Amino acid sequence: MRIDILTTHHRSCDQVDKFWRSYGWQPVYHDNTGLPPGTGRNRILEEFYSSGRSWLAIADDDVYLDIQRGNAIEFLSDPNKLLSKLNDEIASFGVMNNIHHRVDITLSNPALKDNWVFLRNYWIGCLMFHRNTGNKYKFHPTDVLEDMDWCIEQLLDHQRVATCMNLVMKNLGAKSSLFTTQQQRRESYIAAKQRIANSYPGITLTDKGKLLKTKLINSHWPNSPRWQSVKNIGPSLVISRD
């Protein structure tokens, strides 16, 4: 399977390249030096939409799948076995990371033993899979929450976005190519959150800086009998791994 990787002149891709190729994947690199991530990701999307391919895998240059946790090896060895089961239930999905998910607790959930579990979510980034639905979606080109815009635009088009709870992202810990200080990072996220809250009716920003998206999601999420509430995870698509 092909995977499109966003990178810059300042980063070495040797480690991620070795990883993906070791499982038979084909990395294709896109230089985005000096530009916000959304700019490069949009170029990748445009190429994908005109290619005729069914699925796009897109990743940053400092992440890959953690083969020590979850079902990464199973997926890496035959991604189409899973992708072919999703049909039109999911337009895009990401994977778990240690920042936003209780990874080890989730992986011990009985629901994951014999199933692929996809949690309803509308903020995925760094490592994503996107189905060609016939529509085009763009990342916001300027700030750090460009991946949230991309997910929300799919939601507004009544497409489902999720996180695969069987797969975990491994981050190499590379130095940020966007920020020189933590203060700059914090200020950028504050501004981006305010922009999101102002841009989409149904999303509110709390006094503590949290974006609440439930109202918007509930009003646009298309019904499907295949989605169910999984204990200790949430609204999910459950698919047998057989």
C-alpha cells in the first residue's frame, strides 16, 4: 500500500522509510518546508482525488504504527482486508496516541479481542486514512488545527470520521518544525481554537479552552445500525477481525 508522507528539508526520513518498506508499504514523500501542514496535506489530497485510488494513507515524517501494541502487524501485513470491510461506514479514520487516549486501558477492553473497533471522533491527525467518497475536503491552510477543519467538513457532509482503537501511533519525538518555544505553541492553539468556535455553529469554546463538538456531531451524524455503544469506549463501529 502507498503512504504519502509530509516532510521538510530539515528532517531525516530514514527511520520511517525503513519501517514502512519493511511491511511492503510504499512511502511517497512531499516536501513542505516553511509552510503550514495544511498546505502540504491539501496538495496530497488533490493528487489523491485525481488518481482514482480508493484509499489514501497520509502521515507526518516522525510517526508510524506501534507494532508492540494493538493489531498493527495484522493491519500492516494486509491493510485491504480491513479497508474493504468499512464500505461507506467511515470516510476517514486515525489511530490512538498517548496524548488523547488511554491506550493500554483501551487495548485491554474485551471488545477489541476479536474485533476492529472504531470510535466516533472528529479530530484525527499525524497518521490518517481517507476514503475517496467522490467529494473533496480541504485542510485549513494556515494554523495548527487544520486537521479538525478537515474532519468537521466531512461531518457537515454527513460523513463519518473515527479513530481505530486497535492501532496505536508511535512518535519518534522529533523537534517541532513549526514552533521554537512552548509559548508560541500555546498561543497558536488558543488562536486556532477560537477560530474553530467562530467558524462552526454548534461548536463552543469553554472558559478552560476546550472545544465542545457534541451538538454539531449529533446533528449531522448519519444513522447506521452497525454503530453501537461500547462500554468504556463510546459510540463505535465494531467489525469482526475474522
